Amino acid sequence: MATSCSSSDTRRKTAAHLICRLEIQLYAFALMLAAMANPAIATDSGQWPSRPVRVIVPYGPGGIADLLVRMTTERMAKIFGQPFVLENRPGGGGVLGIEMAVRSPNDGYTLVQAGSTQFSVVPLMQHLSYDPLTDLAPISIIAENGMALAVNVDLPVHSVQEFIDYAKANPGKLNYGTGGVGTSSHVVPAAFASRTGIEMVAVPYQSTPASILGVVSGSVQVFFGNVSDIIETARAGRVRLLALSNATRIAQFPDVPTIAETVPGFVMTGWNGYFAPAGTPDSIIQQLSRAVAATCREPEIIEALHKLSIEPVGNSPEEVAQIIRKEVPIYEAAAEAAGLRRR
């Protein structure tokens, strides 16, 4: 009897063990299927993200950089199932926010938005505690932006040539508002002034929207920066849009000429994209890049960006690096010609 009971217990234990092993195998198979259905959780760095991701915007709220990040992080939060928390850190033309990012752990939980001038112009103008070319890992460019030359409505100019003639007749009397030292709204007008032989004075503001209000009020006479930042103000007739810096006229404004039509060869565009601290696992970088690309292909995003005269991009980390390598010497030459190199 004792032997029979012992044998029965052994069979029950063996059956329970087999059932347990089967449950474990089924669970592992379910996880594998889930990872195949949602590649975002299939990472060499464990289940990333398992907590909120911080996204540093190195400019004040309200500008195009802030807008692009808000549009994309909302969708990325849905893709990855974790909040992407924005943190505006303006200062030093974006230097403060980027410095915070490169000093953060490279674990995929800190991202930063950066634009083209951060890799070329800003290092020429300021002594940095970091090297953006080596301390930031590219993820993806969100969108590309042309530059708009806009003036206060009381300024008696209605074309690029009239603007140049007026500036030459009034040397040093035209002020342009910038959204920060080394931003596109700083370097592009300076490069334009150098190219055309005119004099303009840069007036720094805490943010791009504040600089635009300065043009509207007449505190400064000129805005020369991202078209997306000024477009609604121009449509409302509160500033006069003279020209765009794109290579060709854009569909949204077929009647607005390019600057190159008056100043041959003057083409300057900017972009905004996502970066992470150098050393962030490549598996995470690639996941983020795919998510940005998917977001930039959404019809709602495309429509919203086109209304702002912005072209969505969503490219790979390798393509971002290639663009930076190509643009750095162009912007460096522009900064040199405009006398923006630090002394």
C-alpha cells in the first residue's frame, strides 16, 4: 500500500512537472510571436523601453523644433507603449539642451532634438564642452525646412532686390531677430548679408516666436529663418514675405520667388532631427529610426507638415551622418564669410 501511494505521488509529480514545462514553452513561444508582431520589444538591450523616455528640446516652446517633436513623440509613445516626455531647455543657441543630453546615460532613455547648425555653425561660434560630431548618435531627420525672408509691413520694400538696395542705402539700420545664437535665424541672414554686401544687426531673442513678434511690432525689421515659423504670421498679413531660400519655388507658395532668382546660387535649407548620446545601443537607435520613418509616412503628418511648407524626411542614421558630413563645410564657409567664428 505504501509502495502504491508512493508510485501514485511520483506519477502526479511527473505530470505536474511536464505541464509546468509545457506552460513555460508556450509562454516563451507567445513572447516570440509578440516580438515578431511588434519588433519594438525585440532588442538586444532587453525590453526597451520599460519606462518613460525623456526628449530634450534645446529651444523654447512654440517654435518649429518644439512642434515637430510634439507631433512625432505623440505617435512614438503609441508605437513603443511608453510616454515620451518633452523637456524644453533653451539657452546658448541650443547648446544647453544638447550638453544635457550628451552628459546623460546612453541607455536609450534620453533623446535630443538637434538641427543642422548645431554641427557646423555653433562649434565655430562657441567653445563647447562636447563635440556634436562624436558625442551625438544620429537617429533620423524629421523634416527639412526652407528659410523665409520676411520684413515688417512698414518697411518700404517688396522684393529681394528692393531689400538689398534699401539695406545698402541705410547701412547698419536694419535689425533682424534671431531665436538664439547660432540658430538658422542667426546664421542664414548673416550669410546673406555677407553674400550681398549689406549690413544688418542681429538682435537675439529667447525664442523664435518672440523674434517674430519683434518683427510684427517693428522692434526689428527683418526675420530670416524657418518658413514654418513665420508662415501663419505672413498669411495673416502681419509681416511681408519677400522670398524663400529653397532651390526652387514651392507648391504651397508658387507666387513667392526664391532668393536665388535674385542672388544666384544662394540656397540654404535646414532640418531638425532626433539624436541620442553616443554609445546608445544600436538596436535602440534602429528601432527609433524606424518609428520616426513610419511616423513621417503617416498621411496626417505629411498633410500637417506640407501646410507649414515643410517636407517630411524620416531617414536612416547612416543617411543623417552622410548629410551632416556634406553640410558641415558649406555652413562653416558661410559662418566664416559672415564673420561668426569665435575669437
